[in-house]
Amino acid sequence: MSLNTVHGLLLRIVSMLPRKAKQTFIIALDVMMVPVALVLSHALLQNSLPTTESLSQSWMAVAILMTVAGLLCSAMGIHKVQLKAYETRAFGMTVVHALVIGAVALLLDRLAGFDSPASNSIVFAFVYLGICAGSRYVLLQGLHWIYRSSSDRVRVVIYGAGRTGKQLAAALNTDETIVPIAFVDDNAGMQSTIVQGLRVYSPIAISSLVKEKRVDRVLLAMPSLSRARLAQISARLEDMGLNVESLPSFAQLAGNGARLVEQLRPVSPGDFLGREPLDRELTNGAETYAGKSVLITGAGGSIGSELCRQLITTKPRRLVLMELSELALYNIDQELGALGRRHGVEIVPCLGSVRDAPVVRKVIEDHAVEIVLHAAAYKHVPIVERDPVPGFANNVLGTQVVAQAALDAGVGQFILISTDKAVRPKNMMGASKRLAELVIQDLASRSDPSQGGTIFSMVRFGNVIGSSGSVIPLFEEQIARGGPVTLTHRDVTRYFMTIPEAARLVLVSGTFAHGGDVFVLDMGDPVSIYDLARQMISAANYTVRDEDNPNGDIEIVLTGLRPGEKLQEELLIGTGQTTTPHPKILQAQEIRLSEIEVAACLKSLRGAIAEANNTAIRAIVGRWVEGNQIEGLPELVEQPEQTEQA
């Protein structure tokens, strides 16, 4: 029979054995230890084993002692104490039990007239105590072997060999499902020592321990460390593929705390606007969209999905969701399904790219689209800066494809979602959005809404808190990992909106559009990103580590401005602006390119994209994006013909 078979059999026996049977076994064990203790104590005193004759003469005394041992064990409840708790709860009772048995042995000796020395009974009592306690230790180790060999046993390393770690190890030694393998401690003086029977290792040995000892998880037992430091250690261990758990503090055990990963208080985006949210101040504009078929491009993005949620409440006839990402389209379709049925709105998911003109035309025609909200765009500044070809193809040519298809199909209204980075852009992403604005302004100049033409307009706003690529999710992640929080420049400021505010601005602005409009929101004062970082650290119940507070939790590190990044963003290109029916929404008055200039720009851009020529794209930006602040733009070598139309 193999060792694994024996182990499996023993595990089944131990697991299935009733508690009453286990307790009966303990009583029987204490009873059977009486003759064993008598033989051993005689051997110690006489230096020889007792003879058969002496055993036959004392059989009645042995039987009485065994009976007393069994009754006393039951009366004291020693048999009810689990083996894993024996050391702390029942050893003292075994001492009393052994002394009583020794006293009974002395009494029986006197009644029998042997008049043996009292030391004989004392030796017997101590031998009985030793073998009773020893038998339980052997049983406990046997049970540990059985359970530890089980594949269900969790193998852990304890990080921190101080008082808390020792207490944790002692507690885990009595647990049947968890086995501590070793300690890890940053204190070099503790390393290579033995604590609670476990060796203490340096943190650099964790990776080898994981491989050699098959470690499942690491338990952090360092309550004196700051949460930021614990988060740093936790993040490093999780990067190694380990599950990490933190030993709760006494406050947490009392119900007043939370696990380490739950100690960051959720941040409300509106806390960092520097102004009151405008959601309630913006009228809903429901009359513009009610009963209409509305197309949202980029419907799976942060802005596009919020537009969908708010549009449903206006009860359009149909929402057409166009999205390049299959997963994002699936998610928003699943989310809107129940809402659509509740409000009587047909939800139509469409997978495709805004650059694919035949697909865009078919979507608009098949679903009789009456309003287009164009939110599809590449918007991450560093990515588009590094790879401008796909950025301009999507943001400029994609916009031209959708807008032209809307114009050709007689769509009533087209709204472009733009950005403050399009104003005197310093990066290629902003430049691509400015060119998209120029394309829409050109189409607006050639569309006559009074004759049934499309009403083209644009909505421009600043950073959206909580959207993909927003600084707040980045800061939250860095804070959760214990820092540092990275900031490009101490003086960087940005205008901020919440996602609901941005979506509501788009919808309300659509009710004011007449053609070629550029709408901007009165967003209050710009927010200092450095102050925002400090607020978020404070909101997470941490302190900032700097020169004034060197013992703080999380440091703010300045990394330098990225290519194309501004210190301050702007919302208006020109100085002129007019009011709208809503006091918080302004309409910008800006210079446009002529139809011929837009056509020339688009021709050059198509050629540069077809050749994947980044230099040519940068030259086009330098030629056609007025007021750009992008450094090192080359000259446009070949000027396009000035008569070709877009």
C-alpha cells in the first residue's frame, strides 16, 4: 500500500469520525496510560521492570486507578478539549488529574499495608502527566501531518516576525486548513533566526520560497506600518502572482475598520470640480430627441455610453450604437437592454469603424437616423503624439466620413464632441480635433437647414473626470498601490467636468444649434492638478510626504511635461463669444477655413495617411491649424491643388 493511499485512508477516517468517538478515544487513552505509567515509574525507581508476581498482586489497585482516571477525566471535561487547543486550555487540568491519580495511588498503597515511600507515588504522578501530555502532542502532530499533506491545505508565508507575527503563527498552528511555512522580515537582525519553529527569511527570498515551498499566499502581520507602506509591499507581492492578505488591526476586529484594499474611501468626482456641479442647472432638451432615431458613434466609450444613458430618458424612438470595440459594444448593449424596454426605446448595436464609409452610410440609411452624436475619437495625448497616422485617420477622416454621410442622407442634426485641446493645440491629438472642427464648419457652410440640410454643430469641453485616460483614475490607482503619485508639472491646471455634465451639455447644446455653432461650457476656474493630487491623497486618509512632512505616507513626484502637454488649457480660440438661452452655455465666434482650403487640407492628409508619413502629417498641421503651438513642425513640401473639393 502506497503512502498516498495510507494518507488518504487516514484523512477519511479522521474527517468522518464522530466527535463523541474522538472524545471516547481520549478517555480510553488516559485510562490506558495508568498501567504504562506504573511500569515506567517502577523501572525508574528500581532500575528494572516489575515482575509478574508483583503485577498479579497489584491488579486490583491498577483496575481502581484506571477507573478513577476514566471517571476523573470525564468529570473534569479534559476529553472535550480539542488537541489543537490542549496546550493553552487543558494542560493545567492534566496536571491536576495526574496529581489526583498519584494521591489515590498513595492511598491505595497505605490501605494495602505496603507502606511504600510517598516519593513513589509522586514519581508515578509525574510519569503519568508526561505520557498523557506526550501522547496528545504525538496525536496532534499526526493530525497536522494528515491535514498538511492534503491538497486543500493553504501554505502561507508570514511577513513580519514581530509580536503580531508570532501570535499569528501560534494561531495558525492550531488551524487545520492553513499551514505557515516561514517568516519574512525586513529587519536584518531577525533574519536566519527561528521564531515559533519557523525560519525567518529576507524579503528577497520570497520568490525562491514560492517555488520551493509551494507558497499560496502571504499574510502581512505588521500593523505598526503605515497603510501606504503596507500597500507598497502588497503591490510588490501581488506582482509576483501571490495572494496577499493583511492581519486586521484591533479596531478592525472590533468592527470599526476594513480590509487594507477597502481602506481607500471612494472619491466623488464632483468633490474636485472647484465649483458646484451643473447637472441640475442644465435643462434636459428632451423635446429635440423625443421620438427620433439617434446614432451615437463611439457608444461604448465613457462619453458615448453616458450620452446613451441620458438619451434613453428623453424617449427617442431608436438608439443606434456604433462602436469599433466589440467588447465595449457588447457591454453597453447589455446595459441598455432593460432600460430600453422600460422606456420603449429600440436599441440597435452596430459594430464598425467610422472610417468605413459604406458601413456608415448603410447604418444611417437602414435605421433612418435623424440625429448623429459623433463621440468616436482617439483622445490619449501621448499615444496620438507617438502614432499620429491612426489618430488623424480616425479623428479627422472618420469625422469627415460620418458628417458627409449624414449630409448626403439628409440627417436633421450632427453634433461633434470636441475638446479644449483643439484650442491653439500643442499636441497632435488636439490638432486632429481642431482639423475635425474645421471639417464640420466647412460642411455647415455648405448646408442650408432652411432647405432641409443638416444642422452641424460642435460642443467643446475640458477634461472629463472619470473617463478613460482621466487623471483621477490614474491617481486612484497610484494611491491604492502606496504611491508615488506622478505629476508632470507643479503648475499644470485643467478645466474639469463630470461625465454626466459633459453628456448633458452635449444634449442641451443640440437644442440651440442653428448651423456651424461651437458651444462651450462656463466651467468656472481651472483646477490645479497638484492641489487635486493632494486632495485625493487626503480623501484616501493618507498624508503627503514632502519636505514639510518627511514622515508622510505618499509622495508626489514631478516627472516633467510630456511632449505636447500644456500647462494651461483654453476653451476659446478667438475673443468673441455670445450667450445662448442657457447662462452656463456660451457660443464661440471663430475664424473658419474656406471650402477650397479644407479640400486641400483633406487631400494632403489622405495622401500622408496612405503612406503612413508622420512627417507629412505634422507638416499639414503646421500649414492648416492656425495658432498651433506644436514645436518643430516641418514645412509642407508639396502644396496641394487649390481647386479640388473634399
